[in-house]
Amino acid sequence: MKLPSAAAATSLVCLIVAPVVAQTTPPAAPANPTGTVPVPATKRVTCLATTQNLKGQDKRDQMQLCMAQARLDCLKQAIDQKVVGEARKSSIKTCVGGDGTDQQ
């Protein structure tokens, strides 16, 4: 007769433990499954996006204006951060998102 009471006790424990185990959250999956770190869009990418609907000379003109404004914004940021010399040049290039030689 001990066997049925042991089985009943085991069943009771399983009934208590099962919901607790089911409620535990699994380890969080990474938000980015590819393992790459998302990089914020550079000003260059923003300029390309804003001029994508334009064609020909209008597109080139707007791209040049946008990139000039982007360089100016990045220069102001470097000045505010008191970056000088080659570090400033590198900072501006990184901020803008390229060296600007491959403009359309």
C-alpha cells in the first residue's frame, strides 16, 4: 500500500513544480541573431536616403548641399569636443561617413 501513496505524493509534487518550471523565462535570445553590432546611420547615408527620389543634376546638387551641411555639423561637433589635428580630421571623416571623394 505504500506504492500508491508514494505515487500520489510524486504526482502532487509534479503538479506543484510543473507550473513553476513552465513560468520560468528561457534565456533571452539576442536581439540581433547575426552577431553583428548595429551601426548608427552616418550623415552620408542620411543624405543618400533624402536624395534617392531625385534624378540627374537635382540629385547631385542636393547631395552636395547635404554633404556640405553634414561636414559643417561634424566640424562643429569636433570643435565643441575640442578635437584638434589629425584626430579632428579622422573624427569628421567618421562622423560624415566617408571621405566624400565618391560623391555622385
